[in-house]
Amino acid sequence: MAQKNYSLAHTKWMCKYHIVFTPKYRRKIIYSQYRKDLQEYIRTLCKYKGVEILEGHMMPDHVHLLVAIPPRISVSSFMGYLKGKSALMMFEKHGNLKYKFGNRHFWSEGYYVSTVGLNEEMIRKYIQDQEKHDQAVDKLSVKEYEDPFK
């Protein structure tokens, strides 16, 4: 894949980040009925800030994003914006979540971020294959939950 350089008035840049963040208490609520809404909110909020989503996937208990953030926006301010606004949008549309997530805190504190240089393809593959890997591990660990008295 060709490396895409972005440009502003006086700047050429290629700032790509791999970001992982989780819902409060790592509840697996993302994968159920709220997944489509969260995807839509994250896409909309990224478009508002001029952030391009290169790759993204919602796991049952966390979110992976590969994004290109313009250098005029710091990663921490973007993440504060993304998590804060998406939580408000979720609570506005789904009022019943207020009782599961007290004080309107949908996301847990903090996030993981790493810069992506020339190994973007490896990060893309990791994000795409993460769910397949988790499912394979779950299939291997099924035997320990079987009733030993059968």
C-alpha cells in the first residue's frame, strides 16, 4: 500500500495512531445492541474533527482504531473529545444506560495509543485478525467448562 501524505497549508504530515479504549468495567455491552450506534457516532465525530479512520473494529469489550490525526490536534484532546461526545450521544439515545453506567461514564479512564510508522499493514492485519484469534482461543478453552460428571 502506498503511504499517503496529508497536507495542511504549510505542512505535509503522516501521523497515524493505533488506539485501543474500553467501556467502563470492560462490560461486553458494545457487541450487543449498541454496536451499530457506536460505530456511527465514532465515524461522525472523527469526520467533524478531520480525523480519518483507516481501520477500526469493535471487540466485545474494547475498541481498536487505526486513525490519521492532523498534527494540529493532540491525541489526548482528540480522545477526550471522542470518548466524551460519544458517551453523551449514547446516553441521549439510550436513556436506560444511565442506570448501568452511573454518572454518565460510558468509557473507562485512559486508553492505549502507539504511533504507526511504516508497519501500518502489520497493525491493520492485527486489528482484522484480533477477533478470529479470540474466537479460536475460546474454542480451545471450551473443554474446561464441560461437566466432569458426564
